[in-house]
Amino acid sequence: MATATTTMFRVRGFHCSGCSDNLAKALERLEGVIRVRGDYDTATVEVRYDPDRVTEDDLRERIRASGFEAE
């Protein structure tokens, strides 16, 4: 396993804390994602992942597929 990487995304489209929870669950289902912390109040999601198994582009695509926009 490569050294784990942590990336934070600003997310547009959160309407409630349930949105950040649902996005965190969707990201956690990606193989290679180690930990996700979604925060409705700051409209951010922090993802710790293994870059040998999942890429930042994969994370962005999952965010888009979940109905949100990543910045």
C-alpha cells in the first residue's frame, strides 16, 4: 500500500447534514477509501485514501454521481 493521501473538497449542493452523511457513505464504498469526514456547516468533505487504489478523479466522479459538485 502506498502512503495514504488526504484531500479536502469544498462541496456545493448540500442542503442538510443528511446530504453530507449520504455523500460520506457513497465515498466510503469506493475501494481504497480509508476514511471520510463530511461537514455540512463548512460544506467540505475530507477523504483519506490509498492513491494506488483510487484517484482524486475517482473521488470527484463519485461526488458528481451523488448529485454534488466538488471544488
